Amino acid sequence: MVAAVQYDLAQPNGLYPDIRDVHERVGRAIMQLAWLAHGLALTRPAQDAPIMTDLAELRTIRQEVLDPDDDAAPTLAKVGKEGGGLWGWFRFLNEPESATCVRPDDVAEGMPGRWVKQALPPVACCATTRYLAHVEYLAAQVDNRHIWNRARGKTPALFISPMGDEIRETSQTMGYMRLDLRYQCRFVSANWRGGVSARMEAPLEEEAIDDPGTQRMVGDLRRLLIHENTLMTGVPWMNVEKTSLGSYRPLFQKDAERIVVDATDIRVIAYVHTPNTPCDVVYPWTMWIQLQDELRRNAGDPFQVPPPPPPSA
């Protein structure tokens, strides 16, 4: 087989994703990019505190109020007034505390549940507006009428779904494949005054800040993908050649346009290998941390939550 481009001459170097999880890994990279740039973050542990200023306040947040959904993006918390300063909640993580890993006060030592400092991609800077209340990696078979329930009424919301692929061999001997991956991104917006405000930016400033409408949400995601064309640049868990933007279209509306669902398509070209050695399935929450940390320093044991220590005699 004659190689057509440099990517077809890939050598076994450990940088290529496994063919068994490439769809989810790429989809969750898109989810991560959107959530870190536009996801809402907790800013205070109590009503009388304007903003969390240090990690001591972060520790006071009770784990019962944090999002337990494994398919949704983790709860974010903002510490400090500077750009960045975001921490993500991972209820299965059980790692020693460090400068980037914090255990809440209500989680006993040795039990899972940690806040992990998030590394923002360059495009997810402090100038981006935060309005997304829910982002989830979701099967495409969940129809447009029911994704409102999946978001548990939290809007604006973004759902990313795999829509299939095309595959071809790039090196039959080494088992490398080129995948043309397709994703659909569905945006849910709600404005209870009705009219066009759920689809187009609301005329009232306070409404536009909370929910800018589906057309602005599509534009924000497109901007992210134009600037982060290879997704999470430099992370060895990905090998994306490029991301292409597809068409935008309205899908569904109800209650006099008070709830609107629109969509846009994304095409991602990625390269994968087919390993000969057995490999365990990577959990979604671990996948997020791997995309964040190329050395897996924060991942811990990816395949189990250690049991609590036995009681002392």
C-alpha cells in the first residue's frame, strides 16, 4: 500500500489512540473543549460569600450537591478572580492530595471524590462567556423531545452524539487506520417569554447573558473548533488531523418556541491503531483526566475505586 500523506506513514510510537475507544475519546474531547470554555462554574460555597478565594472554601462544598451523572461533564468550580482557576469534580478519583488535587471536608481520607485543577486550552480564555448549564456525551438515538429531560431542565444545554464513520487502511502491516468521524451537536435553549428569543439572542441583556440562544451557541462552538482544530493540541491520547464544520439546522421547538433544539454537524479525521495486547476499557471520567494531563499524573488507578481502609483495632 502506497502512502498518500505523511499521516499514512505513521510509526508505532504510542501516540495513536486505540480503535476501540476513538469515537468516545474524540467526542469527549469536543465536550471538554466546550465545557471548559463556556460551562457554568460554582463561584461561592454559601450565599453570603461573593466568590471563593482559596482552596479552603472549595473544600467546604458538599459532594451531595455536585452532579453525579457520569455521562455529563463534571461540575466546575471557580477559585479566585484571575482567569482560569477552574477545578473539576471527579467522584471516583481516589488520589493523594497535591497542588492540583483536593479532597473535600466531607470525604473521609481513603474514600473517592476529588477536585482536580483544570488545564484550559488557549482558546478557553477568561474572555469567553460562561452560560452552558449542562454538556453531555449522548447516544444519537435519544430523540429531540427527550433531551430536555436528560438535561433535567437545565438550559442552555449541549449534547454531542456520534453519528458513524468511514474507515480505510493506511498501513495494513502495522494496523493503522484512518477514520472519518461524524458527530452531531444539539443545542437546547429555553426562553419562557416565547417568540424568537430562544433561537436568537434575547433583547433583554440579563436574558441574553443567561441564555444567548441556539444560534449564538452554534457560533461559539464553531469558533472553538476553528481555533482548536486538532482538539486538545499536544495530548498523546489524540491523533486528530483536522476538524471540519458542517451545516447548521433547526430540529425541534415546542410551546410557542419557548424550548428550541438546533444542531450542527462536525467531521473529525483521526488516525488509530489496533493493538495486539489486551487492553482494559477506560472509564469516561478517567478519559477526561487523560485528555487533561498527558502524563496521567492525576489519573490514579483507572480501573477501580479502592475500597475504604479497614477500621483500626
